[in-house]
Amino acid sequence: MKNTACPPKGSEPLMSTSRHRWQGLIYLMPALLVITMAVGYPIVHLFEMAFGQTNSFGIITGNAGFKNFSGLFASGLMRVILNTVIWTAGILVPTIIISLALAYAVSLPLKGQSFFRTIVIIPWAIPLTIVAILGDMAFNSTYGQVNTLLLQLHLISHPIGWLATARTSFPVMMILAIWVSIPFTTLTLLSGIQAVPGEILEASAIDGAEGFYRFRKIILPQITNALQLVVLINLAYIFNSFPIIWIMTQGGPASTSSTITIFVYQLAFTLGQFGQAGAAALLAFIILMGLGVAYVKVYRRTEGNLL
């Protein structure tokens, strides 16, 4: 007699779910393969170069152990790391604070809202290289517009060499970096604010919440995902920033404004020390990953209440 027993109850949906899961993984395989090749191979090669002995063409010729790392400290690595920390924190914190204020202001139902949103986007539309060139011209000690304006207003008695010392060059470049970082951050936070449910805002208005208290207690907890996103993206972007510093000072004078990316570039393409450049890049990668992981852990532990 033919066996017509039915499969156990509930087994068919389970098999269907498992089948769809494997199908989804198969469809993702091409993308995963490309990502692995594009990201994984450079990381593996970075480790090889950091611990390898290289010639003047950057070709690995042997094993150097930790020799490349020990040579970094004699090349001023600690000063460069300190500069990078100052650069990153000095740009990231003001960018987030200013962008939060701008995003909240632009989200309010005010006249000319579209005009102000357009103004916010303008720095984003200008290529970073152009921003650095214009900044270099504006703060030039001989013909710069900044010195000319300050002299005409009698705020200074003689031209200032803004880019001649780290005391003035670093703040000048940080101001430019903040200016170009604000548009993306503001628009991302604005999208988070606009996604806040209207019922929550109406309830807070009925309860009398307004102004900064309304923003701090009602809106800010609702945009934690957007806030975490912009912090992580800006952290990586600012930490690895290159064009502004290289075009305006090239890390000078005497490497006083050099960050880790400038340091790596000079080691590799100016001094031809590709092994030490790989070691410095690996340290930068580890530091950046550590900062990102630490931030995410602290953020989740405090449930987003970092401000």
C-alpha cells in the first residue's frame, strides 16, 4: 500500500524559511566577494608591508619583524599621534554641536526654510581641494584677504603668518574642516529629526515642553541612530583627512601640523620608507577601529545619552 503520510505539522514553513535564507545568501555572494577583495586584500597587504622589508619601489623583499615599528618612534610618531588626536577631537566635537543646532533650527516651521537649507549645502558642493586652495590664498601672509581685512579694520598692526606656525595654522585648517563637515552632518541629523513621530512632538507641546528642553529631552533621544551614524562617519573622515593639511602646510613647519595620514604619505612617497609607512598605516587602522568600537560600546551602554 502506498505511503501517503503527511510531513509533521510545522515542518514545511521551517524548510521554506531555511530555503529562502540560503537563496538570499547565494544572491549576496557576488557582492560579498567583491567587498572581500576590495577591503580584505588591502588589509592583508598592509600587514605584509608593516612587518616586511621593502625596497625603494615598495616591493616586499623579506621579513623585518617589528623593525619598522621601532623606527617610527625615532621619526616623531608620538607628536604625530598627538596632532591627530587634537585634529580629530577639535573638528568632530564642534561639527556635531553646530550641526545639531543647525538641524534643529532648519527643522522649525520658519519663513525662508528652503533658502537656509540651500545655504547649508553649499560647502558640500565645493570640492575639498578647492576649499584648501582658497583657504591657502585667503590666509596668505602677503596677499591674503584675511590680513587685508584685519589691517583695514585696524585689528592688527602688521600681517600675520597664519600658516607659518602650528599655533595659528592648525586652528585655521580646523575651521575650514569644520565648515566642510557641517553640511553632511546637518542633513543627516535633519533627516533624523524629521523622522520623529508627530504624536511625540504634539504630546510634548501639550505638556509645555519647548525650546532647548524640548530638544534635549524629546528630540535628541529620538535621533540617537542618526547621531551615532554621523559620529562614526565623521570620526573616520576627519581622522583620515588629507587634502586640507597637505595643500595648505604639507604638515609643516617641521611636522608641527602633521597628522597620521600626512606622516604615512611623507614616509612612503617623500622618504621612500614603505615599510615604516605600512607600519604607521597599520597603527592608524588599529587606533581608528579601537576608537570606533569604544564609542559604540559606550554609546550603547549609556543608551545614547552622551549629550
